[in-house]
Amino acid sequence: MKFRSSSVVILILALFVSLPHFNKASFLFYACSRAAAYDLNINRDFCLTSLQADPKSVSANLTGLLHISINLAIKNTTRTISHIRYLLSNSAYAHLKDDLSFCQDQYSEAIGCLYGAIKQVRLSSNDDHTNVNWIITEAMTSVDACEDESNKSILSKENGNTFELCAIALTFLNNFRKL
Ligand SMILES: *[C@@H]1O[C@H](CO)[C@@H](O)[C@H](O)[C@H]1NC(C)=O
Ligand SMILES: *[C@@H]1O[C@H](CO)[C@@H](O)[C@H](O)[C@H]1NC(C)=O
Ligand SMILES: *[C@@H]1O[C@H](CO)[C@@H](O)[C@H](O)[C@H]1NC(C)=O
């Protein structure tokens, strides 16, 4: 009996040692699952893959995941702006110049919003994120305008990615306050 009870103690100790890591890893999974269940625009695996690009996501709490998702949206938007600049400089896309210029303006607004959002999130206490909510929604409206008013085939993938990253940030912001 003595042997058995000491293996139980070891097992319990092992669980305690491994539990924090397991919990944190599964929190990301849980958060992405919840986000996908809450918002039909969000795909759980897209959420997981995107956030895992930042190694900090494995051990992040909800506030951390919010920061990471906004930063990912900023990176994505920045890269999309470079991509639009490249397309604008390429004569093969000359026939899309108006669409691309329109989208460049929309993305400039979106990036301004997202930088504002990350600043606000860092500054404000956990309780008042009304402003951040509003600013991220503005960014999504800009991306949406690009999608609606431009030649759909040219930036759809980028619009979709940026929109979804913003949607993830919004869901983290609004729907997990009680966790
Ligand atoms: C935008 O984010 C998505 C999801 O993380 C990623 O697959 C895509 O490559 C990113 N695009 C750019 C232009 O950064
Ligand atoms: C979330 O994590 C951050 C950074 O690790 C920490 O400063 C903060 O206190 C944590 N928040 C909660 C509610 O645990
Ligand atoms: C939209 O873009 C595609 C790819 O560049 C092009 O083939 C198509 O003609 C464009 N459509 C319009 C309405 O400009």
C-alpha cells in the first residue's frame, strides 16, 4: 500500500507541475473556440494559427490575447498597404488604379484606427473599452468599404484576413470580460 500511495503522490505532483502549461495552452484553444462560436466571421483554426504566430500567445491571458490580436491586425494591415503600393506601381494593374487608390485610403484609415486601439488598450483600465470597441469597428468598416467598392478579385484575401483579425480582437474585447 505504501508503494501505491507514493505513486499517487508522484502522479499528483506531476499533474501540478504540468497543469499550468496545459491550462494556458488550452486557454488559447478555448478563447478561439468561444470567439468562433460567438461570431460567424471567425474560424477557430484561423484564430489558432494566427495567434500562435506570436509565441507569447501560449501563456497569455485574455488581455494578452487582445493585445496580440490587435498587433497582428496592425502587421497585416501594414503588409497589405505595402502590397497595395506595389500593385499601384505595377503597370499590369493600371486598370485597377482607382480601386487600389481607394483601398489605399481605406487601409490608411484602418491602420490609424488600429494604432489608436492598441494605445487605448494599453492605457485604459480593464473596465472601459467602449472607445476601443468603436475604433476597431471603424477599422473593419474601412476594410469592408475596400472590399465592397473595389474590384473584388484583387484584395479579397487581404480584406478577409484583416477583417477576421479585427473580429477576433473585438470578440476578445467584448465577450470574455467575466472569465
Ligand atoms: C494576414 O494574417 C493572416 C492570418 O494570420 C496570414 O495568413 C496572412 O499571411 C497575413 N497577411 C499579410 C499580408 O500579412
Ligand atoms: C494578464 O497577464 C498580464 C501580463 O502577463 C498581467 O500583467 C495581468 O495582470 C494579467 N491579468 C489577469 C486578469 O490575470
Ligand atoms: C478585376 O480585376 C481582374 C484581375 O486583375 C480583371 O481581370 C478584371 O477585368 C477586373 N474587373 C473590373 C470590372 O475591373
